[in-house]
Amino acid sequence: MSETTSQTQSELLPCVTVNPSAEHKATVIWLHGLGADGHDFEPIVPELKLPAELGIKFIFPHAPVMPVTINGGYEMRAWYDIRDTDLANREDKDGVRLSASLIEKFIDTEIVAGIPSDKIILAGFSQGGAIALHLATRTQHKLAGIVALSTYLTMPEELASEKSSANLDTPIFMAHGSQDPVVPMQRGQFSAKTLQDNGFKVSWQDYPMAHAVCLEEIQALGSYLQTQL
């Protein structure tokens, strides 16, 4: 594991990197939730039980630090400002688009390093999952997979006019806790339906948990990653 703290490689965000033990053949870019950082999901890597020969590198970027309105303007790591408890009106659209462009730079850098886009998976939890969905549905890069955990689709009304066809056939792994008090599961289900209505392929799973991940979900995710890579 290594941590990149300087803004190098065309101004990439700082990140935590978990390198494969074998030859590097694929990459998972995984975005944390509000107030967390790139170390949040680092311990899950060995729990996924992925074969070493797949050569998967994990990149966990740190979101920028910014004031978050819903938390009284307190500064924390966030992918965009959350202004309101109303999910339909909560996200800062410019912030979503900026963070998506910052994450796309990681995809571009991996491609330059020799990893084809169809060996790159974009994943995220909660606010990070919202960025993953936003970017994956709009990028021109054909991805190997898309993972959206305990999250929702930002700007669903704009998806039809903004979507790219590049990942219409890329399976989207969506999972949610049925007892989630932060992002109600109904919002996740609405997002999954909106994606399907726009031609994307979504596999949905829910678990009896709150705003978190569980072992059964991690096992299912490990199988998905192995299949896609």
C-alpha cells in the first residue's frame, strides 16, 4: 500500500493505492463517502478474496475538503456540497460535475499507463457512489464495471439528455441497506429504475443493514469484480 499526497500526474487528487502482488492488469477506482477518506475502504481489499493473477490495483482517492451546508458549514472531505435534507434538491450540481472530472483524470492516467478502460472499474459508497454513477453514465470510456453502494443518482432528470452510450452494456452492481437512515433504500431503488429506464443494466441487491457494508455484500461484490475482470 502506498499513499500519494502530492498533486502529481496532471493534478490528480491525493489517494491511497493498494498495488497488486502480481503484474498490474486491471484497476478499481473506489470513492469514499461524505466525511471519510481514501483509507475508509482500504481494509476491504483482502476481504474481497480476489485471485492474485487478476493483477488488480485499487486506487482510493481522498475527496477535497470543503464546507458542507447540511453540517453547519463544517469543513470535511466531500465530493460535493449537500445543501438540504431533501434528496431531490440536495446536491450541488457544479460540485458533482467537478468531482466527476477529477475522477476521470484517474481513468485517463491508468489508460496512459497501459491499462485499457475495459479493465477499469469505477466504484463508490454513498456520496462517492453518486459520483461513480454520474461519471460512469456520461464518460466516453467503456468501463469493465460500475459499483454503487448505498447511494443514489444525482440529477436523474438530466440523465436522458447527458448520458453516453459507452457503458449501456456495462453491468452496474447496486447494493443498499434496507434500514439505511441516511440514504433511504427507496431512493436507491428509484435510481436503479431510472438507470434501467435509460437503457443501463443494473443488478440490485439489498441487505438488512443501515448505512454500511456487510460481509454478504462484500462477498457478492468480490464475485462481481472477478467476473468483470
